Amino acid sequence: MHLHKFAGLDLAYVYQVLEAYGELWIEKTQLLWDEIWQHLLGFCEIIIKQESSGLQRTRRREIILWQTGIG
């Protein structure tokens, strides 16, 4: 799995990735869940570390500046 490639996305998109796996879990889709859970938890750890280091805040600020024409 290459979930780490999604780590640079805005949190709204990260949520959608996690939500998709949640739906597969609820539907009891036959997947290698032991492996998937390890990757999902590792992915969440990356996101949490980014959030705590301020990377997401910086990204949000850049988007706001771009949308307003300042950046």
C-alpha cells in the first residue's frame, strides 16, 4: 500500500481516503485487513505528526492566500 503518498493532501481529502476504508470495513469487504490496518494506522500517525508540526496550518494559509489573490 502507498497511503503515505496521500499524506500531503489537505485534511478534507485525507478524511475521504479514511472514509472509503471505513465503508469497505462496514460492508465486510474481503480484504487483507490485518495488513491494511497496519498501513492505515501508520498513515494516521504521519498525519498526526504533520498536524502537530504545523504543516497543515501552513498549507491552509497558502490556500487562503491563493484563493484571495494575495499569494
